[in-house]
Amino acid sequence: MFNYIARFISVLVLFLSVSAAQASWDGARDTVEQASTKMMQALNRTELQQPEEIDLLLSEIELILDPVVDFDYVSKRVMGKYYRRVDKALQSEFSSVFKETMVRTFSKSLADFDIVRYEIAPQGKPSPKPEKQIVSVYIYSAKGDQYTLVYYMLKQNEGWKLVNVLVDGINLRLNFKNQFSDMVSKAGGSVEQVISDWKLAIDDKAEKKNS
């Protein structure tokens, strides 16, 4: 009798765990799908497809990403071991600067793909941590090419937040982290200099666009 009850409890716990994991993934997927739909609408707007309107497109994408991307979380991991070497003011400054970098890089990638439609991929292997989920999206170009976006989602008090993305196999967060580390090495270990240089590079790009 005891063994039967034990087996029953084990099956029940497993069932509840699977159900919780499925519900968790469904929540992350819904957040990704809502953002993807909005981005498709922006990318399909004729007036935003003109090269001279790139800044307007960036603004539209930023409005979509703002509620679903934890830029502070991502920028902290891009800085890596150097994060605690600067004060909160510089940490916040880099977060703001990096936000524009990420929005610009992601938006340009989507625009270059010339996307005409997307679909959410089926759930893969269930995550062992319900608060962390991976949602993959297949996107298709006008030429019929297929690309894959892999979104790493983290459940927070405000809802599901994007904390990393793979764009057709390219890990954006890791790429930026390697870039930041390389810049620190070239700057003789000065994290402050790297943040300043990163900001100058962003300002220079904005100035060239407006000139």
C-alpha cells in the first residue's frame, strides 16, 4: 500500500512539474509572439523601409523592445567581470548606451533579412528552471530563405523579459561581451575609457546619420 501511494505521489509531482513547465513556456511564448507581431507590422510599413528612415525604424523597434528587454540585465553581463569596477552612475550610463547598440544591431539584422512572415517554433526540451525559457522563432525572407531567432526569456516581477538572443546562430550578448573585454584590454584596463569610447561611437553614428 505504501509503495502504491509513493508511486502515485511521484507521478502526480511529475505531472504537476510538466504542467507548470508547459504553462511557463506558454507565457514566454506569448510575450515573444506579441513583440514579433508588432515588429513585423513596423518592418512592413512602406515608409519605414526607406534607407533614409532608418532612425524612425529604430525608434519604432525601441518602443516595441522596451517593455520586453531587460537592458540593465543584458548590459551587466556584457560588462562581465568589469561591472563592479565602476560605480552605479557608470553602470547606468553604459546600460543606456548599450541599449541603443542592441536596438540598432537587432533592427538592422531584421531589416537586412527582408522578412515577410514568421512562425513560433514548437517547444523544445522542457527547461529545468520554469523561470527561464527559450523560445525560437522562424523568420522567412521574400526570397524564401529561413532564419532562426532564439530568444532567452527570464520571468521577472514585471513579466517575461528578453535577456539574450541568437540571430541565425550569432549570440549577440556574447559577441558584445567579447567586444567589451577586448576594448578594456586595449584601453589598459580602463573600464571608464571603454564606456566613454562606446558612447562616442554611438554619438558619432547618430551624427553621421543626421548630417
